[in-house]
Amino acid sequence: MMRKIYLLFAGTLIALLGIAQTPHSLLWRISGKNIMRPSYLFGTMHVLCAADARLSDSLTAAIKNCDEIWFEIDLSDMAGMLGSMQYMQMNDSKRLSDLLKPDDYARVKAYFAKHMAMMPFTMLERFKPMLISALIEQQELDCETTDGMELRIMKESKTWHKPINGLETAEFQASLFDSIPYEEQARELVKSIDSSDQNKKMTQQLVRLYNQQDLDGIDSLSQQDDQGMSAYMDLLLYGRNRKWAKKLDGMLRKKSMLIAVGAAHLPGKGGVIALLRKEGYTVEPVQNQLTNGQVADVARPAR
């Protein structure tokens, strides 16, 4: 009870002090710095239950009106995507059984035997353990049919014949996990399996925050969720944000783009929103409610 009172008191103080909170929107309009036409930044969730993976009228309009779509990687390059499979494997022919004690390895193997719908365990033996953990997170969504916001955006973009591009390559993304000791990744994988009930609750909470378009909440939960990997947050998140902001600064004045990246990349001092503002752009939230109405006027930011 004392903790609840403290939290209520702290929340009241924050409100009274007027500490800025990020408006609830996943869609942001980029203007200023003498660019002729605005671009848009959208926070995605890579895998969702199909019922939650929907496009708002504002997002649909942004897709229609922009020149190009930019994801983290070029999802339209199927040959490149298939070729990247080799980079998902550990170097030096390492296998998961080389990294874990026999009892830990047995628990991981038993988990995948119970969840055969994911992927045969024999195919995962050489995968980088953090990529295996990502597969477990997908199972925690607890729905029969999944989809992703990038896939929905890409499908809509075909209607308007929009080019698809990537801020990074799949090879680069997979190589990030070579900078984190495989043994440490394997220990985190075992923790994920041993804490599957708790992780499932956190995943469900993340989906709720995403549906509420609460970027501050997503940022806070991401910090909690990645405590085991906190030493690598700059490698996995903030360092990439800085590179993206510099790259986008060179492109925003040439074309109108929809930049759709993982929602955790947007908020905070090291997020893409703040970094683009630091580059001199005006970045404003756009109303992004899901409705059955007409396409919204995306030129008008939310107030």
C-alpha cells in the first residue's frame, strides 16, 4: 500500500510540475529546415496478432502521399532476405550445445519440442541465441494468426507503387549479435524460457502500450525488459538511432519519405524523434486513431 501511495504522490507531483510527456501517437510529421514536403516517422511492432496490425487513415494517407518507404531493412528484397539466413548463424560453427550446461541445453530443447509450430530445433542449433529468443517472444503473443506493421505497410505501398528501401542491411543487423558474447546470449535465452510466464505478461503489456500508442510506456518497459542486455543498449538501439538520424538528414531535403522503424527507436533523449529535432527539424505527433472514416489530413499535426 505504501508503494502505491508513493507512486500516486509522485505521479501527482510530475503532473503539477508540468514535466513533458510524449503525446500518444506512433505517427510523427517531419517538417522545417527548408524541406519542401514533409516526411513521416512511424513506430512499428514487428510482430503482432493479426487483429492488432491495422493501418490508420493517417498512416494510409502518409503511405499514399510519400515518395518512398524506408524500413530498418529492405523487406521487398526477398533474395537478400534469404541470403541473410547465413548471417543468422554463429561464427566458427558454434552450436547451442557448446554454450550451455547439459541440463540448461535440455530445457531449451524440451521447450522447442513442446512448441514445434515455431521451427524445428535442429534448424536453430546454430542460430545466434538472441535470434532464438526473438522466436519465443512471438509465441508469447498467444494468438493463432500473426502479422506485422511493416508487412501491412508494405502491402498498402504496393497499391501506390511506392519504392521500398532499408536504412540497414539484414547482414548488418545480424552482425550486431556477434558483438555480444554468445555465452551471454545463451544464458539470456535460458532465462527467457525459465521466466516464460513473466515474459508473457510483459509482452502482453507491451502490446497494450503499443495499441495505446504510448511511446514513453514502451521506452520504460524496454528498459526493464532488457536489463540483462543493458550494457549493449547503445549497440542495439541508441547507436543505430544516431546513424539513422545522420543518414535521414541527408535525404529528407530531397524527397518525402515514410520511415517505419521499431517503436522503441522513437522515444527518449537518444530516440529518433529527439535526434531529428537536434538536427533542426520540427517533429510533431499526428492523430493516428483507427477509424472507419475517410482518409485523414496528415498535413495537420495533432494538438
